[in-house]
Amino acid sequence: MTTESRTYRDLISDCVHCGFCLPACPTYVSWGDEMDSPRGRIDLMKGVHDGVIALDAAVIAHFDACLGCMACVTACPSGVEYDRLIESTRATVEAVAQRSPLDRLFRTMIFALMPYPARLRVLALPLVAYAKSGLQQLVRRSGLLRALPPRLAQLDALLPPLGFADLRRDVPAFTATREGRARARVGLVAGCVQRAFFPNVNAATVRVLSAEGCDVSVPPGQGCCGALSLHTGRLDEAKRFARALIDRFENAPVDTIVINAAGCGSTLKEYGELLAGEPAYAERARAFSERVRDVSEFLVTLEPQAPRAAIERRVAYHDPCHLAHAQRIREAPRALLRSIPGLQLLEIPQGEQCCGSAGTYNLLQPESAHEIGERKADAVTSVGADLLASANPGCTLQIASIMRERGVALAAAHPIELLDRAITAACAAATSPRSPST
């Protein structure tokens, strides 16, 4: 893979082994192993590329252990494009790795389900019944989960609270601005996990955009954006998803394409590079990526027109890695939260560190993910928040699962959900009949 005509070997050569990446890397912080740091993994990449190190199971394990959180990209003073390196390396690994039968089966199951929102909703039906029947609590109290392989136990730990009504909830294909002439035409990428397990985030996104003067289109038939596949080395699959999504949006009457999931957003902005070698899609992919904005990134460019009611809450904002490090978006979601009267925004110590979710990482590497997540939970707990705000569904699930394990009932919401609550409450107050004067 090349990046702006620079080869894989060129990208490796950018690393000067200064060590600034070490304290930024969650796995190095966990284990202190040089080969589980970004510069150590780059050394392995160089050795494999030069043919002096075999791409064997031990080397692959170090690449598998990387979260792909991109904190090292932010920390690096030399501009090493580690994100490009690890994506390319993982594509090579997936092409040659001889994984165990159980590992292959588990990975096949994940990618047969997670990138397909319709399949996720079918799966969610028995999961909701499992939770609502009380069986889930019984299983958790019984200790049975501790006897299961960590990957299977993690599936239960990450289940979000859902109701049967959630499984039928979806956003309309078109929502007009609430009043006046639209000042922007926006298309929403509905996502996979977001659509299936956090349907209110999409609904809140549409309501806020409409309230702020936007016509909102949600092209039907959307599939996965390819983020999970790309970040796990399944390059051909990622390209297939990308082409299909571009086709869905190509004729939609929109000027801007918004996304409310950080991991998806970073991939959508990479389509131009991902499909650069495909004549039929290269220019279309570049044009698509140029229109993509995170929902917070887009909203802060609009002068607010919808009123906000007060929300008297202490809110800790968690920076998703693919928003803060990959897209370099930190201030926009904070600005949205600060626009809500009464809301006290709290900064989480060492907020640049990953929570351990990292796409499918907490499913494939549950022990490491839990160790990293414990540190994040400690940091969140230290600020005394009564609500956690996170702009990525995987982060929300990961932190909530560890808080639940600790017996801590900490509510969580996407920043757009909090903004929606404030706008909805203000509009309701403005339209409610006043009590007669006495």
C-alpha cells in the first residue's frame, strides 16, 4: 500500500526511534514490552519487509495486540504514519496467517454479523429476551461466565440495555428542517452497531440537525462503511463495503455527509485513499470523503438557532481514539456540550488513552482490553461525574461494561443525545400552554 506515492518502506523509515510513542501506547503501558510499542512493532515490520524476520505466530501476536488507537500518531514528533503502517501490515497478516480453527471460527462469526445491521437486529431479538427474562442476571450472578473462554464471556459483558421497541426503531429516509428554508442539505450514514444497538443516537442526530435548520436524508439500503474490516486487515471486504456505500449516496441530494460514530468517520474520510487504485471509483471516493464530517464537526460550523434548556449534570467527556487521534477532532464535541446551559463538563485524566474497545479489539483481545479499560474506568470514576458522554458506540459499551462489573451505575450518552434532550425540552417548554395568572 502507498500513501501519497510513498511506499510502505518509506513510511517505516520515518520512525527515528525517539520513544515519544511509548507512554502514549496502551499496550506498552500495560506490559512494558518494547515489541508491544509502536516503535517496536515498526522494527518488526521492517524486519519482516526486509526478510530478516519471519512473519510467524510470535510476530503476528504483537501486531494483533495493537489496538490501532493512533495515540502514537498524535504523540510522534516525526509524523510517522503508524495508522497506514498497521492497516497495511494487518492486510498482509490476514493474507498469510495460519490461525487456529477456533480463532478462525470466532473471527468468521464476528464478520458475518457485525457489519450487517439487519443481521444484528435479528440477533438482538433473542438477546433482548435473554436480558428481559432475568436469565442474564441469573447467569452473571452464578459465576458461569468465569468458566467460559474470555472471548465468549466478553460477548455477554458488552451487551447494551435494549428493549423490544428499539429493534423496530429507525429514522425516516427524509426529514425536513423544522421551520423556514433549509440552510444545509445533510446525508446521514446510519452505521451498523449504531443502527442496531443505539438507535436513539441516529434519531437524536436527525432531530438536532432538523432543529438547526438542515434537511436530512438517510439513503435507504445502507450497509457497513467498512471500518471494522479495514482496521482488522480485511482489505478487500472493506473496499466492497466502501463501494456500496458510495453508490448509495451518489445520487442523494446532499451537500454534506455526517457520521456520529468516530471509528466509522475516520474510515469514511479515507475512502479516497482506500479506492485510489480503482479507476471506476477513485474520483468518486475522493469526492465522497471530501464531503464527510463528524456530526459535532459539522454542527459547530452552524450558528445555533434552536434554544437549549438547562441540563444540570456533571458530564465526563471521553475522547474516542478515532475522533481525537485519527480525525484530530477534540474541541467540537466539547463545544456542543458547553452550549447546553447548566451542564458541567469534566475532563478525564489521561483522556488521550484508549478505553480498550478499538473496534473488534475487545472481542478478539479481551484480557488486554479489560486491563486497558480498567485504567479508563479509574480515570472516569476519579472526576465524580454522574454521566459519561462518548461519541463512539464501542467506547460506550466498553466503559459501561467495566462500570457495571464494579457495581457502578453510570449513565452514558452520545453528546448529540444530550444536545437533543436540551433542544427538545426547550421547544416543549416554549409550546406548552402557560398557567393562567392568579
